[in-house]
Amino acid sequence: MRILVVGSGAREHALVWKLASEPGVEVVCAPGNAGIAALARVEPVAASDVDGLLALACRERVDLTVVGPEGPLERGIVDLFAGRAQRIFGPTRAAAQLECSKAFAKAFMTRHGIPTARYRVCEEASAAHAVVAGGELGFPVVVKADGLAAGKGVVVAADRATADAAIRAAMEERQFGAAGARVVLEECLSGPEISFFALCDGERGLPLTSAQDHKRVFDNDEGPNTGGMGAFAPSPLVDAALQARIQRDIVDPVLAGMRADGHAYRGFLYAGLMLTTSGPRVIEFNARFGDPEAQVVLPMIEEALSTRLAGAADGDAGALPLRARPEPHVGVVLASRGYPGPVASGVPVTGLAEAEALEGVRVFHAATDVRAGGIVTAGGRVMTVVGRGPTYEAAIERAYAAVSKIRFEGMQFRRDIGRKALALPELP
Ligand code: AMP
Ligand code: GLY
């Protein structure tokens, strides 16, 4: 089977690594990165260039295309490929609205009884200011740009002034462009956050291993939000009973609701959940795998993923959940100085071979490039270093032992990835 993987992050490196390890699978990746190029042929077609990707898939006689990031989904890559009978795994543009419009997702959840925070959608800044002034959602109140804003469109506002400023930034100053033309205001929920993934074929959502992300840039969840600074899997907070409840109250109703609404959902479904005193509630949906969660969840899958993805693209991924090894995996993101703000590129990276030679370690590249035969940085999140072990402690130790071998000028990373798995919060 020839598979085209679309994207260039560590999530896509993990996907390519998993798929390329399966018998009879050959992988092409666009646009890829330096790490991916060691495993698969990379083609210089941008993930946003959906017409170029279609041409590539046709030219390469690809049997299946797997989409990593949300951008091409929003541009309708799945509809485009389906119209040309090119098999592709991912949601259609209409189904990807679950991620691409928070207002769509909230209305969908309300319609289908899926637990989430109380909310109001506002089309005008004046209406949004009035909702905040009225205090009906309480404080803190969460202000969210409706559209895709690269993880930066959410402000948890402690008071009215902060909320008003967030509304002005999104709706009047258009800091996130058209994504902020509408805002969703939400009641603030509290509790630990987990990421839950399902591989969906339109009918069924097969559960994958749960994970926990670390969104803030600094230790102890301080500093600005990022794309994700590290992750571990499984989440020790998700036992069999909670997993069954998430399946029953969230995943199954999403699949049934999307089908009923005429947008059968195929692709990875990512539910960001808060475990509140009244049970799990949805913070957000993403229409794709998480990054950095994919880097710790995909290595746990113990069977051929290519077969399941091809099946799902055809509408039947099988009934049994994917087999997964129970061993904890911990992934630490190495980022460039200044991330999540502007960063320098082209900085030489050393120590990769030493890191990868350690037992139970795997390094997935994100923003990397090759220059003069060596690896250099090419953006904010440079790579994810994954350790696995019989316990969370062992996996953490291996990941950080590998991190200590890698060096580049300005390298920053969190030193507390995985610690949450050791000190469990009180569950409601
Ligand atoms: P999102 O971009 O939707 O994932 O939101 C970013 C972060 O904002 C989440 O990971 C949560 O920590 C926080 N957040 C979003 N919605 C809420 C909410 N209703 N209550 C509390 N925190 C929230
Ligand atoms: N891990 C957060 C995301 O992929 O959006």
C-alpha cells in the first residue's frame, strides 16, 4: 500500500514512522521534515496546497492519503480527493467544522446532548460585551475566537475588564483575522484536562489510548499557551469506567449526531475534556490527531494502523478497539528560544544520534532541516523526544536522559513533563 502523509510536524513524523514500519507499506510525505526524509520520500508540496497534493497523489498512484494538520481539512482536501475517487482518511470540510468553528461545535453538542460548558455565541462585539456585563456565565469567563487561531484564540478572563479586552482583540482589532469575527463566551470549568482520541469510520469511533498535554510554555503550567510542550500516555486519570463513560456520553453521540446531521465523521476525532465534578465535559474538539499527543499514543499501537486507516476511509475500520501496549510513554518537546513568539532558524542541532541510541527512546522531528549534512532548526517546536518504560518514572527518566544528549543554541523545554502522572489530583 502506498500512503501519502500530509504535514511536517513531529505528529506526522510519528505517523510516517508507524506506517512505514508495517509490512507492505511505502510512504510518501508532503512536505515532511529532515527526520521524515530518513524514512520516506518527501515531496515539496505545502500542506495548504490541496490541489498540489491531489496532483501528487494521482501522479504517485497513492492508495491512501492521511492528513495530519487541520489546515487542509478546513480547505476541503477530503471533499476534493473524494470527488476524484482518491481514498483519503480525514473528515470532510463540513465534518471538520467540529474543530474549525467553535460555534458549530457548541450548537452540535447542545443539539445532541453532549456535555460541555454553558455558552453564548456573539456575532457583534456589543452583544459580547453585554453578555459579559450581565454576568450570566459568571467569572472567570472564557472568550474564544470562533475559527482556527493556532491555539491562541482562547482567553480565560478572570474579570470583566480582561474579558472586554479579549473581545476587543478578537472582534474589533481582528488579531486572529476572520477567525475572530464571531466569539463564543463560555462558563469556566475546572478540573484536570485529558485528551481522548477515536479513530472514526463514520459509524464507529474506536478509542485510542488517552493522553495528557502540557499547553503552557513553562514548568508548572505557567506562561503563554503553545501548540503543546509535551505529553504522556496513557492518562492515569482515565480508568476503564471513565473510558466507557466517555465513549457512551461523548464519542458515540458525536458519531451518531454527525451521521444524523448528514456529515458522517471519518478521521481522527480528538476530544479535549475536562474532568469536572459532574463528569467529563468537552472543552474542544479537533478534527485530527493531537500534537504532541500523537508522538506518545502512536508508538503504543500494537497492530497495523494502515489497515485500520484504509478501512476507515472506506467506511469500516472494524469493530474491535486497536490493540495497545500498556507501557507509559512520555514526550518532551524541544523548542527554539522565544517560542511561542518569533524564533531564529538554521541553528545546528547536535547529539541526536547519541539520544536515539538510548534504549526505549525515539526522537520525532518537527521543525528541522538539513544543512551541510547536519540537522538545523527550522522553527518553534523543533522535535519531540519520547521515552518509554515499565513505569511513568522510568519513561520520564529515559526521555530526559535523551534530552540531555541533544543541544542547540537557545534550546528550551519543560522539565516537568509527566510529573502529573505521578502526583494524581483528587478526582471529583
Ligand atoms: P482550546 O484552544 O479550546 O483548547 O482552549 C485552550 C485552553 O483553554 C484549554 O486547554 C483549557 O485549559 C482552557 N479552556 C478552554 N475552555 C475552557 C472552559 N470552558 N473552562 C476552563 N478552561 C477552558
Ligand atoms: N495538543 C494540542 C493540539 O494538538 O491541538
